Amino acid sequence: MEGLPEQSLGLILIFLVFFSAFFSACETAYSTCNKIRLKQMANRGDTRAENVLKLAENFDQLISGILVGNNFVNIFAASISTVLFTKIFITNGASISTIFMTVIVLIFGEITPKTLARNNADSFAMGTYPVLKFTLTVLKPFTFIFSLWQKLVNLIFKTSDSKGMSGEELITMIEEVEKEGTIEKDESELIQSAIEFSDVDIADIYTPRVDMVALDIEDSREEIAATFKENPYSRIPVYRDTIDNIIGFIHHRDFYELDENQSIESILQMPVFLPLTTRISDALKEMQKNKVHMAIVCDEFGGTAGIITMEDIIEELVGEIWDEHDEVVEEILQLDENSYKIDGTVNIDEVFELFGMYEEDIYDSNTLSGWIIEINEKVPGIHDKIHFKDLEIEILEADDRKIKWARVTKIKKNEEEDED
């Protein structure tokens, strides 16, 4: 090697730095390429995309080959550089070679190629596939040895961590994609709702017993007609003796088509009975199975806790659905920068999320009204103020049983309080 002329050593050095850049760029491109897009291209018959996808999915073997090749060319380049600079600078050649190679490898062998490959990951991965595949085939004996070592390390240092992506991680990824502008905000919210769909219980969205509209089987037809007229519901539950004994529900269309000789019981439709702890995804399946749009929610004693409809479940997925009979009511009204007027029926988790709070304590109540009564241990009066952490809650409208509206304000702490 020392017998080679300086020009030849310089050309070899440039060639080795080029391959160092090639391996660094391949490492970045194959680790950041969009596998979903490549899979779509492969499904459309793109053979190159299919081959790239196979190589990217076998990442352990791929990275072993890239690292072997990259280290080989870097070490060889350092040796060539030392010989070259020793010839040019007899006394300080080794030191100058070290400084020179460090700068060259960092700029042209690492930073520049990795930046370019990250910005054009898919096209770079597909463009370099033939050369990379050939190089990995040549280096296969070395990568085989290192793969055995890798398996040994994995056996020695076993990990119980799951490699699967959790729902929270997937939601974080969707939020990042939304920030990049790839998907719209409403699309992001719909995907996130679908991911969280199975984690919601019907206890979070059902209509409680106190807000139910129900009919007694003994009610006259005039009373039933008046109830349908006063309430914009197409289906109303029917009970016998007590609301804890629901025997079915009436559809307004069936009622108005009822003959005088037919009894009310003849048009009753049987609802589904579900416990409060049922997941809404399971409730949806059960209602689809029984071909009903309404289910009776039962408490732990078997009594009627409330009702849930197909519309309630769909709204959890796609957001509030208003029709021409609904009175549009804003449940959360912003009064100023740190203050909101909030309906007592709003889920307490929404309130905590609104103020950027994460509560480790578990509360029995699901609504703001129930939570205020729970922490206050009684129903507060109008204009009463309750303090919880850095929140001030003022009761705006309430009765003897529940809170209808409350003003919730986040109090800014001054510096003295922070020091205390």
C-alpha cells in the first residue's frame, strides 16, 4: 500500500468516503421509509417496491450488513489516509490524517448523506436497492456471524416489553401526522375516536334515569300521544308498575298506525338490557345483533339506571349529531382566557382535559355535577365556590339534586405562592 502513488491513494480514499456516505444514507433511508406507501405500490405490481419492503422488514439483518460495510470502509479509509498524509507530512502525518478524516467522515460520510436520505427516504431506498442488495450478498458471511451473536445477546438479555404499538402510541403518531399537514384535523379526530372507541363504557354516555322519558303501560292513548307530541323522540320506553320494570318500547310510527282494536302491548318492541360497565363497542354489537336502536342500562341491583341509543354510540365516534328537532345547546362556553361556563352533564374527563389536568384519583362520578357533589360531599348552593387544586368552581344554576351550570376558572398562581 505504501508503494502506491499519492494520486492512487487519493482516488481510493475518495471511493471509500463515497461508500461510507452510501451506507449511512441507506441506513437512514431504510429506517425512515414509509412502509405503508411501499406496500401500496407493491400491491399495484411494483416489483422494486416489493423487494425494498422485504429488505426493510428484515431490519436486523439489513442493519447488520450496513454496519459491517460502513465500519469496513471507514477503517480502511482511515488506514489509507494515514499512509497518504504520512507521505506528504513526514513528522505530523498521523495527527493531520486523524483530524482530516474526522471532519470528512462527519460531513460527507454521515451528516450530509443522512440528511438527504431522510428527506427522500422512499425514492432513495428504491434507487439504491440493486447496489445495496449486491453488497449485502457479498457481506453475507460476515453478517451471518454477527446475526448469531445478535441472537445470543437477545437470549442473554431477554426483555418482556411488547413490540406492539399501544393505542396511546398510535394516537400520538396520528397527532404528529396531523401537525405535518398530511391529514386534516377532523380526520385526525375521527381516527382517534375510532381508536378510543373500545375503551369507553356506556356509563360515560348513557342518558340517566332522571332524564328519561317513559310511559306506563296503563297510560291512555291520549296520554301517550301527548308524550310523543311534547318530546322529540321516535322511541319511548314502556314500564309496568315501576320504571325499574321496563317491558319494551314504543315506536311513534307503530303507535299512530295502531288500530282501535289493538292493544298497546301488541306493538311493544323488546329492548336490549345492558349493565353499566358494558363497553360501547360491545353495546353496538349487541344492538346490531338484536336489530334495535335502544337499550336499557341496568345498575348493579338490576334496576333501571337509564337508556342508551344507537345515536349516542355513533355520536361518540363522529361527534354530536343534530337534527331538525334538536335544540342546539353549547355545553361548554368560554367566558375568558381561563374561565368556562360548563353544563353539569359534561363528562368530568372532558373538564380535566380542557384545563390540561391529569387526575390519578378515581372518582365514582362521571359528570361535572356528580363530581362536584362528590368532592363537596353535598349539593352546593347557587353562587357557592369550591376550590380544587388550581380550579375555582362557582355554582351558577342548581336544584336540590344536581348542578345544572357551573363556572370553572383556572387560577393563576403568583410567584410567592409558587415559592411556598
